Amino acid sequence: LVDYESLLTQSNVPKSNIIKGRNDDDDHVDDVDDFVDCELDDDPVMGTSCLGLVDTPFAATVTNIACLPLCLLGCLGCFVINERQHAAVLYFGKYVGSVQTPGIHFSPPLCRELRRMSTATRTMDMKNLKVVDSRGNPVIVSAVVTFEATSAKKARIDVENPWPNATWQPHVTTGTFLQLQAQAVLKQVTSQFPYEAPPGKPSLQTEGRSITRQLVETLQRRVLPTGARILSFDLVDLSYAPEIAQSMLLRQQATALVEARKLIVEAAVDMTSTAIQDLQTKAMTESSHIEPLRQEAIERISSNLLTVVCSNEAVTPMVSMNSENEIKEEHIEELTNSIKLLNIRLMQMQQSG
């Protein structure tokens, strides 16, 4: 964690201007324990006491004193600030301060302009954004950004179109400052990781918390001009692009099949070894008339068991009817000669035909 005291000493920034990351105990949605420390300067607070003439420009003060009876009769200078709402106050087009306290306020109404802004927590959805992972594979990513506004001056004066669906311009849904910066950050961070990796290595599928932290830190630096505080930046969907999805699916299926076969073979070997050991043990301990297994029998049992366990289909048992369990060599030679003669006769019949 960053040492805030040393940070304040080196940068000479007021302690009130250092905004720390929220933890899980906050009411806001935030999966990041502590992200990058950033300087979100507070707006100067405009005083609305003493008939609202404390922080107003001199010309506006003189004008409003002259019209004070009319203002008081009509309460033209009164305005209300709701919960989770700030207002930037301008006189003659010049910013003089912000009102941040909920309630009813008064300031001279002539030549005054109020630019309101909601500070409620909101989300921004980023759907089906195509990025490239560290191996060059196109990946489709969807993400959700949770943020809140902190400065009416920055959002209403300093930056045009700070975020989509703002209360003062609900028709603006694309091409906003926050959207473009979030897309750039998402492409930058996801390009540092592969889509998938062997166990123990970082990837987009396994490093969710680390990637979220990096996304929040990077995006927070970029949106400081808007006064937005980034609470979370989460990946909600991740998949290969359609042009390579089929080939990647085949590769994943092949990998899964190899792993399954490997597991089956290992289990078959263990079962065969245990069965042979049990047979040999029983032959040695139970009865003296049971002969120990010969090498040929062990090989035959091993082959049959491995075939049965590793086979994908049901095995049909075959019982040898030969009393001696073996075929004599002369019978094999006679059978071979008969087959040769039969093949010769077939060839002759085909030539004559």
C-alpha cells in the first residue's frame, strides 16, 4: 500500500484531496480492495448565507442589491439541492463555486446560472468489444464500469460529454469521454494476458481480480478531468471471436479428450496391477493345488483387462473351446497351405472368365 503521509509530503497536496479506494464495507459496489490513489480536487464551496452575497461577484452583488425587494418578494433567488446532487454556480458566465449541501439555498438570481449534476452511483455497460489477447487471438469482451461523480465543475464546465446518459443530456449515449477511455484501457490491459493458459499461469480466465484492479487503476488516472471516481471495472463475459471460435472449440475438445484418455489409461493400469497382485497372493496363500500364474497368463490377463477398461464400447467375451488352449504348429501350416491353394484357384478362375 502507498504511504499517504509521504505522498502528501512530497506532492504538497492537501490531505482532504487524496481519495482512497473503497473496501468491501462501503455501500458501493467495489471488488477492488484499494486502487490507485488519485487527486480528485473538491470544488470550491459557495456560501449561500447572508442573503447569498458572500461569494458573488461585485457587479452581481450591486445589481441584486438594487433589485433585492423584488427578489425577496418573489423568492426568485431560492433554489433547492436534492440528496446526491451538486450544482455549479455561474455569474455572467463565470464559475464562482459549487453548492453541495442538500436543502434550500439562496443566492442573487440575476445573471445567475445553475448547472446541476447527480452524484448517485451509476454503471456503464460495455457490450461485445473485440480485443486481442497476448497471443494475437481476437476475443469478445463485455464489461461493466461502476462510478460516481464528485465534481460539478469538471463534469458541467471542464469536460464536454463526460459520460453517457447524464441527467442534463440523456440523449447522449455514445462517444463520451468515459466510454472512449474505458474502451482504450480495456484493450490495453487485456492485451497483456492470453485467453487461456496452463494451470498456474496467468490468463484472462483466471486472473479476474488482478485484471479488475489494473483496469480500475488505469481508468481512474485517465478520467480525472471528469471528476469521476471509478468504483469497479469488471469483466462479465469473455469468449473467442466468431471467426476462430470453431477452431478453438475443436482444440479444447481435443485437449479434454487427451486428458480423459490419460486418466482412463492410468486407472486401467492401476486396476490391472492390483488384480494380478491379488491373484498371485491368493495362489500362494490359500491352497497348495493352485499353481502360480505363469508369465503367459499374466500377459493375457493384462491384455484383456486393459482392453476391457480402455474400450469405449461394450466388450463381447470369447471363450476358447480348445482343450489344450493352443493350436499345434502343423495344423497352422496345413491351414496356411489350404488358403494359398484357394487363392491360386480363384485367380485362375478370374483369368479364364
